[in-house]
Amino acid sequence: MIFVSGPSGSGKTTTLKTFIEKNSEFTLLTASSILKQIGRPTQRLNFEDLNENQISLRRWLVGKSIGSKVIWDGHTIIPSEQGLYYLPLDFFVDLPIHTLIFLKTDPSVLARRAGLSDSCALKISELQMIELGYMKDLSNALKCQFKIIPSASQNLLEETLLEYGITTSRN
């Protein structure tokens, strides 16, 4: 499985849906869609709700046959009113993740997409760097490949997904 993360507004879901339309041998799973499907909340969550969501998602994932051409669209860090919620390492352990991809996005673009002023770009940049660092730590702990791709580089993302989609085990 390929796990793709990045800040909200980075274009993950839109870009990945376009990729899937062109490459039907791949399957796209989105955390938010699965949570809605199983009746879990997805907005304005506290840490308790976020923990329960991760337990529910993991339970759902473990029950599926997941190959190297499955792309998981999700977040490794979720901002909440209580602070930053880090997906626990336990969520990822024993899932067949062979690659983590982080979509890095210009913070001013993210601010505009969220309807925020450019003055928020510094805080957005800090949050993006925190998630990027956490994903690096996860890739080391999981012993899987890690790639940073600028979100504006759709062709590079597509090439990377095609390349890593043929990987069948962790390196």
C-alpha cells in the first residue's frame, strides 16, 4: 500500500482521483470516505473521537486484502481544538505499507485555498514541516520508502505512484 499525506488543501484527493481514472489497476482509499461509510464523525473532533476513528479505520483496513496498488489518502497529523493529533505508530504497524509520500505545498497557496490571509502562511508552513518530520520518523520506524513531492508536480506524483505501485514488499 502507498500512503499519501499532506496538508488539507494540497490537492491530494483531487490529484489521486485523476490518477485513478487514468490507472484503473490502482485503488484509492480515503480515510474520510471510509469513516463516513462506517458512521464515524469527521469534523470538529476531539482526541477521543480521533483515537476511536483510527481504531475503526485500522479495523476496517485489517479486514481487507490490500496490495501494492492500493493508495491510501490520509493524514498523519490532524489539527484539532486540543492541539495536533499524531496518528500513533500502532496504527501503521502490520499494515502492508511499503511507501509513504508527502505532498508538499506552498503555504500561501494553502492559505488562499482555505480562505485565510497570507499572514497565516507562516503557521501553515510550520504545521507542514511538523507533518513532514513525523512522516520521516514513521518511514524509518516502518522501514519503508519515503518520498517528498511538490503538490504542483502532478506528473512526478503519477510517475512515483506507477513506480512504487509495482513494489510488493517493504525494502
